[in-house]
Amino acid sequence: MLDLVVLSLHFFLCFLIFLAIWRGHKDVDLPSSGTAETRPDGLILIGKEEDIKKSQRITAKVNGREVVVFYHEGKFHALDSRCYHEGGPLPLGEIEDINGQACIVCPWHKYVITLETGEGLYEGINPLEPSPMPQWQSKGVKQRIHKVTIDNGNVYVSPPDLSVSFDSDYFAEKYKNGGDLSTKK
């Protein structure tokens, strides 16, 4: 009987640990209408500047679209939260410095995206060189970047200009209005 009680407690604790890992950290979910503050100039409130500085990143919805705001080395950057390649969760990625540029590395397939411009980067060689050395090169802008505005201690993001399309738009649309922020596979 004691074995059954111990085994039951073991499974219960494992279940609680599973739930804690599965739920992960809480992101901010700001609906595109209703309670989210939208200024007359169209800027959408994401959160308090100090709170985002402490957490280093926050995920929110801007017009139903998942956007991640990073605070890195004294600057705020906002971009679509899903990687342009396969929709990987960029809020879970690591920020790395590549050739003097702050880049987010997608946790799924290690695609590298600059925080400043949304360019996809890759390491390539020129086989015509006598001793080819891999160098970082641009694939062009692949990830939609959102303008961040700081005003009176608040962080705002501009809604996307959809007259220009980016590769990340496909996954932004796919995960749009999906209930909670779907940053886990």
C-alpha cells in the first residue's frame, strides 16, 4: 500500500513539473481592440519601459499579430515573433553579436536575423578565392520590423505597414488571433 502512495505522489509531482515547463514564462497578451491603449497617432501600448528593460523581452499582440520586443544593449527592437523560415518562436531565441550587429537566433533551425533591419544572415564562402573563409552575408530583409517609440516611460509599437510584404508575414498571419501567444511548438 505504501508503494502505491509513493508511486502516486511521484506521478503527481512529475505532472506538476510537466505543467510548469509546458506553461513556460508568461507573455503579455494585449488584444488589438478593447483594453489595449491605442494612441490617436496609431501607436499601440506594449508596456512600461522599466518592466521591459528588466525582462529583456516581451511578446504582445499588435492588431492580432504576435510581436516580440527586445531590449538589448540600451535599445528596443520589435519584430514579428515567428521566424520567417518555418515559424519558430523568436522570443525563445538567443541574441548574439554577429559582425557588430545584434541578431536573434531562431531556436528551431538556427536562422540568424538582425534585430535592427530584419535581414536574414548566413555564412557563405566564395569558392573562387584561393583560401575561402566563411563570411556572414545577407539574404535580404526577411523579417518584419516594427517601429518602437518610447514616450513618458511607456513603450509603444507602430502597427505594421502591410503595403510592403515580408517573408515573416506568412507565419504572422498563420498564428494571428490564435488565442494565447503560441510561442511553443
